[in-house]
Amino acid sequence: MEEEESMEETNARIPKRPFWSGAVTIGLVNVPVKLYSMTFDKAFSFRFLHKQDGQPLKYQKVCVKDNAVVPWEDTVRGYEVSKNRFIVFQKEELDAARPQSSQKIRIDKFVDYLSIDPIYFERSYALAPDKSNEAYSLLLTSLQKTHKAGAGRITLRTKEYPILLHAYKGAMVLTTLRYAYEISDPSNLEELKGLKEPEKKELDLAVKIINDLSGEFDINEYEDTYEERIRKLIAKKLKGETIVAEKPVKEEAKELMAALQETLNQLKKQ
Amino acid sequence: MTKVEFTNLDKVLYPVANVTKAQVIQHYVRMAPRMLGILKNRPMVLTRFPDGVDKEGFYEKDMPLGTPSWVKTFRKHSESAGREINYIVCNNLDTLVWLANLAALELHMTLSKTDRFEKPDILVFDVDPEPPAGIDEVVKVALMLKEKLDGLDLKSYVKTSGKKGLHILVPIVSEYAFNQTREYVHQIGRHLASESGLVASEVSNPKKPGTVYIDYRQNSHGRTMVCPYSLRATPQATVSMPLDWTEVKKGLKPEAYTLSTVAKSESNPWKGMLENKQKLEKSVD
């Protein structure tokens, strides 16, 4: 089955449709591109069902005062200025404040890609050429040659993001960045105030351990074991087997489990 | 491995012998290959000791609240209870494990099966001493009984009761009514009593000291006997242990068969017992 096979792949699949199209603009140069989602949160998501009849449940907005279900058109946005005190915004007011989606990826300058701390990286999107291959190829090749990344901005839906445009595996990739205000400075942590300098002897030993354990980073060495177990459970359920919840065996039950296994083997022979 | 969700495994059920529920379940798991064939389709009565043998236990004829749907039950009117009873029927390992997890330490079974509930397939002689008679006297009477049954061409099987006596069983065709089997067992008891002053065949109150009573009354509709390999609610966690007849001799110590001592036993002296469906053809006299 196609669906199951796709779950076996190491890498996630590129979706069939681009979710955005526009152009990279560098000064007066335009490179028309399409954007594809490239990173995926693969955590399984489950629907909530009604226990009695297995039917899907939907969410409704319920007024906390009288428990009445409130339809979409009767809602407004409120900003909580202090506990239970709100400033109300009409939809039109918020729309007017939104950045205009310009269908442009504006590059302001080129920076050394490796100089940017990955702490800022948010989501990555694959860029594909839209109609004109030549312009795309030229920009990609020059990024590869210089090991530089274009820094700039994009407006996606209602939010403007700082972005980096860089080469990755024979493609141009756009990575959205977090704003400075979205990241806190960990050196402000109380626990880090007054850290002592380590002894030289200890430091030498620690450095030696680090050097001994040094190697190439390979993401494939890391497996999502929960994802793997859920995937197996789903495959099993699809075959119509019932799932028996298996709790971790407690210490006092280990001998018992061994006896159970032995008896089950004997009973099979009978 | 099992449908049963274990609870309170480290709870001590035999404080003197220091036996936990995990060990009780383990006992029944180990004995299961030898027990299940005999328990099959036989309604059970449980004696449960959820707080241990030193605290009050209770008889349970009707299926307990929360009996899982996969446990087989047998619905029958009980005269003693005066209502319909859903007996537990233990036909698989999961049920046995579930019963053990309920702290059903003693398992008792009927002498007939669900499909022919009025026609027993087992005769039982419950041989019990009245002090100062003890196990040596019981052994003597049991061997007399075996000889008598041999003479009637009936192969018999023996187990300790887990207390002071012995149980002697004769598997039979499921063709006789309980009043017939009861009378047959009673007759043999009377016969032995006529031959030996040691044997008592009748219920007397008070019991005659120094005699060994051959109780025939369990051969009745709805009555039960303790299952082979069942634990007993004794401080030492004794077991109702099937024996080979060669083990029934002077010096037999029924109290030596306990949860811990039988754990390693692998012999099955009752192997094929129920396939040996015998007819009660020869008359006792």
C-alpha cells in the first residue's frame, strides 16, 4: 500500500503543491520561485472520538458566563490587558494593521551562512524555480560558490519574517528566523550568576573526554522510538488485531512473567 | 501474555509462610498445565482471602462483580442460595490467573460438568481422621479403600486434602445420578467399616475419637471438592497435592506439600485420569 510505504521512508515527502509563489528580489533582479513546505512535525495526531459510538468530536466556542455555544460571526478578538480586562478589536481593525503580502522575498544583503546561530532558525521551505530556470540556477550556483546566504524578509499569511536564503542539497532553501524579541538571553538565569572557573586539571580531563568522543554528526543515528511504536500499533490495528495495553513489567512480576511464558509454551504442546 | 491486569502483587497473603500474591499467581501458573484439563467445564466455588489467610475470607459461588466478559460462566439455580447463580468456569490459563489475582486461594470444583450437570464423572471419598487418629491411620484406611476399589476393577486416584486427610477419586462415565454415586460410595464405606473398627462410615455427632471417617456426602448435586493443586487457607500455604499411590505409605506428611515445596514438582500422577471413564458394574458386596 502506498500510504504505508511512505511511512517507511527516512525522509519526509515534499508535498505535491507549493503553498506560496512569488519572486526573490535582489535590487532590481527578480527570480520567480514557488515555496514548498519542507519540515514536518511527524508526531502522530489523534482525533478525539466519542467513547460510546466512536464518532468524531468537534470543538465549539462556549461562553464562560452562560455556557451558550457562540457562532463564529458573533466573535471578536480581545487583548487581555490585565486579568479578565480586555481591549476589543474588530476584525477590520486587525486586517488594516496586517502587513501586505507582497509575493516577494526581499534580499537585503548576503552573509556568511555559518555565522548565523541556529537558535534563530524556525522553519525551512524548499524553493523551486517558477517558469524561469536560468535565473534560479544562477542564484543557486552563486550561493553555493560563495557559501553565503541571502538575508531578507518574507510575508507569509499575516506575518512578516526575517529569512535566510541558502543552498541545501542542490536546491535553494528559505529558512524563517525568529525575531530577537522571541528569544531570551539565558545568561540572565539566576543559577548562572557567579559560575566558578573550573580547575585546570578537571578541565583538561573534560576536554580529553570530549576529544575522545568526537565524531561526525549523523541525524540518522537518532530514531523516534515513540513514533516507531505508534506506527507499528497502527499497522497492527489496520490488520484488525486488538491492542492489549502492555504496561512495563514491575520487578515483582518478572518471575511471574517467566512462569507464564513457560506455562504458555507447555500448554501449546498439550 | 495474559489478559489479566495484576494488582497488589507484593501483598502478603500468607503472613506466616511469607507468601505474596505474586507467588500465589505463580503457583497457579505453574500448576496450570496439570489443572486445566481437570477444571474444564466444571463450575467452581472460590474461597477468597483478599487480606490474607489470617484475616476473614469468604466463599464465593456467584461470579464476582467486575468479572471480565471473557470469563466463562455457568448459570444454574442454587438450592442453598435460593436463586440463580453464575458459576465461574475455568477453561483457560487467563481465567486461572484472574482467579489467583482475586486472591481466590482455594479453588473448589463440582464433580460434574456443565453439559451433564446432574450426572457426575467423578466419585470422591473424603477420608478424614478424628483425633487421636492422624495421617498414619488415614493412610491405612486409604490403602484399604484402594484395595477394595481394585477388587471392583476401579482405578482410583489420590491426593492430599491440603489439611489432615486424603481424597480418593474414581473417574466414571457420566451416566449415573448423584444419588446413585453417593450410595455407591457410602456402600463401600459401610463395607470397610464392617471390616475394620478404624473406619467410620456414618456421620456421628460427636465423631468417634480415633476413627477415620469416609465421607460420602460430597457426591451430591452442586457440592464441590477442593481442586487438585489448589492452595489451602492454612498458615503454611499447603497444597491439595495429587500423589502416586506408591507415595501413600506410613510416614506420609501432607503438610510437607506447600506452595514452596511443590513449585519444582513436575510429576503428574493423575495424567489421563478423566479419559479413564469407568462403569460401576461390580456390586460392592
